[in-house]
Amino acid sequence: MSKVLDPELKRVLRDRLRYYNELGIYDFYRRPLSQDTDLVELQPEQGKEMAQTATPTMEEGIFSPTKPESRANDPGKALLLIREDLGDCTRCVLHKQGRKQIVFGVGNPKADLMFIGEAPGADEDAQGEPFVGRAGQLLNNMIKAMGLRREDVYIANIIKCRPPGNRTPERAECETCSPFLMRQIEVIKPKVIVALGAVAAKTLLAINAPMAELRGRWYDFRGTKLAVTYHPAFLLRDPRQKKEAWKDVQRVMKELGLPIPTKAVE
């Protein structure tokens, strides 16, 4: 059996993968070929139909593009390369809807703990840093209650641009932006991820469930333990839930081996 790709199919595959790479997507899963598949028999007009399912055993270079950050020798430099690859992003409609700047992420590139929220708000859009408004102050208090500093953790959002009017991010926006977040997670390699709020939790876990069901348990997220708790903005609207959030925080502290104080988050 020949293992040479049809030239037209090869071109279609390369164009399709280049498109995904420009979106920041580099990881793909390939299904093995059946023994009776002969790639050279595919006709050019079949290329577009087969591009998403054909899996050559040769021509591996087409399917193994190198992420820019792979050439970095430390996480800090790798994150800078991801940010450079993101550029002045125009991949979704948010760049046309009033965002001032991209809010990439901030914190320790080697952090054991990573917080992931929903999207930047007005303060974050103005300053270019996640969680710097009122919700950010509450998150800082949560981090301090854990016996940590903001500089010890890494903080990011599912999407990196402010939606107009602070509306909930749309699915297409999350799907377009989240590959860059996945690359950040891959570089940082935190021991624990905390998803702040329903949007972050549902996007990361691909689970459509209420917060009452999402909280209180551990999830395996690409080999990293993930916990879900309330978004600080929600806690500002409903302070009664701070006690529940403190339970979630204590569970994370126990996993990280941090001493647990008796005082809850204020």
C-alpha cells in the first residue's frame, strides 16, 4: 500500500492546519487508517471532504507544527512567545466591539495554583491586567486568606477581550480564544486550577451543569486537578455565598498542602 499523500489532499490539509495554527490551535488527535485505505487513490475533488478525516502515516511534518513557545527554555519566556503569537488579536468579533486592549494573564509562570475567570471587565480592559477591579480585590483577599500573595499564583480568563457591556462571552468567542489559554496552562503546569464561575467551569470542563453540581468535587483537567468555585463578582452581589466559597478554597489549600486558618474570606 502506498503511503504518499495525494498532492491536492496534502495542499488542502496544509491550508486547513495553517488556518488552525493562526487561531492558536496546534494540538490535533489522529485516528489510525484502516488497512484497506489507499491515500493515493483519493481524487482532488475529494480533498475538501476528506481533509478532516484522512490520517496519513507518512508526511508527519504536516501534522506536527511547532508551537512558538516550544523553543523557550523557561515558562516566563514561553508565555511571552504565546503573547507574541496572539498579537493584536482580530480572530473574533470582540476586536470590533470596543475592547481597548488584550488582557493576557498575570502572575508566576511557575505557579502551583492558577485561577481562571470569565472575561475582562472595564477596569481590566483599561489596565490590561485580569482581576484588578472590585472583583479583583476580593480575589486578592481570597489569595491572602490562603497564605499566598497575588504574585505567587497565575491569573487569567477564558477570553482575553472585554465583551461589550460586560455581557457573557459567546460560545464562538470562547472557542476562538481558549486555545491560547490551553497553551498558557500547558506552559505553567499548575498543580491546581480553580475555575471562577460557571462560564469558566463549563468552558474548561465541557459540562453544562449548574454551579451547585459543579462545586464540591475534583475534576481531572489534562492531568491537572481542577476545582470550581463562585466568581468573585457573584460573591459581591451575594455575600452570603462567601462561606461556601471559603469551603472550596479550603479544599484547594488542603490539596496544595497549605495550612488552613480559621478565618474565612471577607
